Amino acid sequence: MSTLAWKLNRLKLMGAPEIVWRVRQLAQKKASKLGVGLVAKPPAPNLSAMGANFIGDAAGIDVAALRQAADNVLAGRWNVFAMRGLNLGFPPQWNRDPKTGTNAPMKLGKAIDYRRESVVGDIKYLWEPSRHLELVTLALAWRASGEQRYAAGARLLLESWFDQCPYPNGVHWTSSLELAVRLLNWAFAWQLLGGAESALFKGEAGERFQRRWLDNIYQHCHFIRGYFSRHSSANNHLFGEYMGLFVASVQWPCWPESARWQALARRGLEVEALKQNTEDGVNKEQAIYYQHEVMDMMLLCHHIGKANGAGFSAAYLERLERLAEFVAALMDAGGNVPMTGDADDAQMVRLAYEPDWSPYRSLLASCALLFERGEFKRKAARLDDKNRWLFGADGATRWDALAAATTEQPVMAFPQGGYYLMGSQFGTEREVRIVVDCAPLGYLSIAAHGHADALSFTLSAAGEELLTDPGTYAYHTQKAWRDYFRSTAAHNTVQVDGQDQSEIGGNFMWLRKANAKLLAHVPQGTVQVFEGEQDGYRRLADPVLHRRKIDFDATSNVLVVLDTLECRGTHDVALHWHFAETCRVEGRAQALFALGRRSRLDMQCSFGDGPELLRSSEAPLGGWISRRFDEKEGITTAVWRGRISGSTQIETRIALALV
């Protein structure tokens, strides 16, 4: 999409107040080219004012895994999304995209169009190392081992970044969210390395290093304060920006502005925690990985704030608890969570290096301790290293004393968030879990991280995914793949005339949006029922209303899916079903079977000429899954295609057999 077309689409989704605000932002950026509004020279910090320690002793952590990770960083081997063990050197070239080799320009950051691959390369790969999660890795390794080479490496990494990324020039001075995440990691590294009394700050050279770091912290805070994400961009970015400003002003209350920054950020976090998350615990971006990110931000802000006498309100914490209940409801007996909406694999800070670490289980473990919830402990299964670092020996003692729930009784309906469960024998080896999406497309006018997945559902049996959501794969680059993975065709629902339910307007923008509506949900009894409708295809010349009814017989483990398409004219219709990579799928006539490790699924549908099985197909696109950002692999996608004339009902019967 051309830059002009993107700008026109973006303008369509703005109201008058946002247009005025963006004009002011543009004027501010132009003025900054003349030095107006920039920090001429950071004021001297008050070194007697420093935040309290918020990191535990972390007894029982996997020291070997941590040291291996730290040794890899010192050896110049980095993991950046799909590029594992990447030789970036130590320290790396911070302004060189490791994926494309593009050197980003060293001019005023706000004058750089970071969305243009020809200018910066793949911006995600360029930004990720500069979040400085690896700095924390080195600091953790020093704290765990006492080996000076890790602390020295942390100092070298920071000084190289200061040298190569001078305020306010380059791509690392463009996005306030990136600065905010960097501040969070700096706060952890600062404390882990010994705080203001760190040996790294001793002597004349150490004092210069400390002052240089504090000057950068001040510049980061000043930058974020001047460039908050507002209006249609006020999603997780705004929450993260408040997080960075809050953590920095609590950790380093060294300047006259610090108290104002802290008050502003704290107030913003309290407001956005309730505004961006529904009362029943669903993040409004309709993207489960972003729900995890916002939960982590909420948790870390409260944890750091509480250590400094600035914890958050009961309403804030209650909303975090509801968010955890939603994650627990989505997670099946095998620990799988549907990949609904966008995901970019971001961690706010990395404190765990176990090979089987799960961000969702980790958050549930945190919330088990925070809210004394045995249900969350059951789902989390164990106390991971991240929580050992956060809560220390006291947290481990409280974890051991907390009785795990003996049975699982998930919340079955999230009417404000738009998700509904059906299933049986939850939390056991005989579990069947069905999660139905009857939610809005996304948050605010651009719905940036939503997917066109209305009335789609996922299905797992015996803790094994069968019908799955294929994930995200791409963001700023590879437009065809970006569009496919968030399309209707990439979800377990009905596509009409080859169109998406909602209209794509850009990589993080939707124009006309489908509205989903619940008609019925009966999660109890022998036969459980869901029924809903979505109006995304009513925009067609001959409008089509899609209604879906799902009956689940919990005794026989049979689902009957009835798709009703109300229309007058003729339309091409496709039903897509995406099977997890562990499934072996074979089709025959009007049916197919999918054989998993612990279950078997038989699907029958008389529509069209029977299933077309796609695997790793590029024409048409289909048969792909992305478990991690910028990585994809083949799965089987089954498509039933046919033409309808007038209102039509299509029945699909799905029978499960558990091994």
C-alpha cells in the first residue's frame, strides 16, 4: 500500500480532535529539528534520592541456563525473533538491521519513517535488541554468579549504546514505547548490578558512567512525556509508555520533574487499566498475547510501586485478577492458549531461561501469589524463575503453602469481552475445550491488533490442539503474509466471495468492521449451545448475514456446527478449518479425519465437492501456522467450497474420540 493511500485511510479513522492533536504533534516534530522542546543539557541528578530494591534473592533458579544465556550474549550470539544464535558481535551495531543489513539513518529520530523497509530494514529486528533484555541477562548472571565479567559486559553494552544512539537521533528515538521498555529493563539492571552503590560507579570513570546513564534516563523520560500515544493509537502503546515513565520516576526520583512524571504516569495507568480491559477480564485489543503484555505491565508496575510505597488501587488489582481468570479459562489441560489476534513475542523483561517457560503460566503463577488463588496455581503448575526473582524466598514459601485447586471450574462466559466456552471434564486427561470468538474486531477506531475471526472457534481434546488459530507471523514487512494471517480465511469460520469479514486499511488498521452478536449460550447440560451472528458481509452489493450455531453433546463428544447465510443472490462460500501441526489429516469424499497424539477428529459436511486439503500452499495461501513471530511452518487447512443462491444452511458434524 502506498504511503498516500495509507495516510488517507488513517485520516478516515480520525475524528476532529485527533486531527488537531496530530497537527500539533507534527508542528512539535518540525520544531524539534531546530532544537525547540529538546533537552539541551540534562539537569544534575540528586543522587541521594533513589528507589528501593524490588528484586528477590531468587534461590532455586536455573543458574546453568541463565549463565549459558549470558555467555551467548558476551560471545555475540543473539536470539532476535526467527534469527536464533545470530552473530551480532558484542557489543552489536545498534543501528544496523540484523535481518536485512540496512543501516538506519542517523538523523533526528522523529524525522525517520520507520515504517519504510527501504529506509530502516525490518524495524522490529532493529528495535528488539535495543530494548535491552540482554542487559538484564548479564546483570542477572552477575547477581547469580558474582563473576565480574558479566557486570563488565553490562557496562560495555550500555556505553556502546550511548555512543551509537545519541539523543535524539536515530530509530531508537522514534517510538515512545521502545524507550519505555528500555527504561524498565534499565531499572532491573540498575538494581541487579547493585543500585546507586554499584561497584561499576566507583572511581572517576565509574562516576562518569553513572552520570551518563542517568542523563540518558532523564532524556528518555522527557521524550516519553512529550510523545504519548493518544486517540486512536492509545492502546497498549500508551499503557507501556505510562509504565516506563512510572518505573523510571519511582526508581530514579532524581530531578524536579520526577514527582510530576510519577503522578501523571500513575494516574494514567490506573485509568487505562480499567479503560483498555473489560470488567470480565478481556483486553479490548482482542489479542491474547497483548493481553499477556498488558497484564505483565500491570504486574510489574504494581510490584515496583509497592516496593517503593506506591502500589496501585483495589480496582486496578481487581481488573488484573479478572484478566488472569480469562487466561486461565482459555488455557487447556496441556497448557495451550489460542493464538487469537496479533502476537509479536515481546517480553517486557526476561527473568526466566527455562527451556519450557510459558508466559501465560508465569503470569498465572504471579497472580496465584498476588491473589492467593489456588485455581491459578493449578494452571501455572510450578513456580518459574521469573517469579523467584520477583518474589524471592518469601514468594517461594507462600507458593508452597498455597493449596492448589483440586478441580478446574473455568469461567464459561465473558460477555463483555465476547468469548464463550463449551466443553467437559476440564483440567483432566479427558478434557474437551471449545473457545468461541464472538468479540469485537479490536480496540479503538483502527483495531490495530485484531483479526477477522468473528464466530471462529478453537478446539482441543485431552490437552492437545486440534482446530487452531494459525497465529500472526508478520507485522511491518511481507504484506501478503501479514494480510493472510489476520484474514478470515486463516480462521475457523466462513468466508464469502473471497472477502474478509472486515476491510483491511493498512498493516495495523481496519476500515469497515464486522460486528458480532451473541444470540444464545448454554454451557450447562448434556447438549451445550452457542449461537451468534456477524454482519461483516452485509457490506456486499447483495448483503449476507452469517449466523453460526454450535451444539456440543458432552456425552458423545460430538459438535454440530450449523452456518446460516441469509441473502438473496448468488455467492461463493468457503468454510476453512485449520488443524494443529500435530494432526495427520486425510480427506475422503465429503469427510475427513484428523489423527492427533491423544485424540481423533472426524468431520463431515455435504457442502460443495468435499474438502480441499492445503498444506504449505502459496497459491492459494493456506496450510500455515506461526507459533513465533516471523516463523511459519506447514499445517493442514481443510476448505469446503461451494456456491449458494439465496439463504442457505451448511451443517458440519465433528466427532471426537479420545485415545
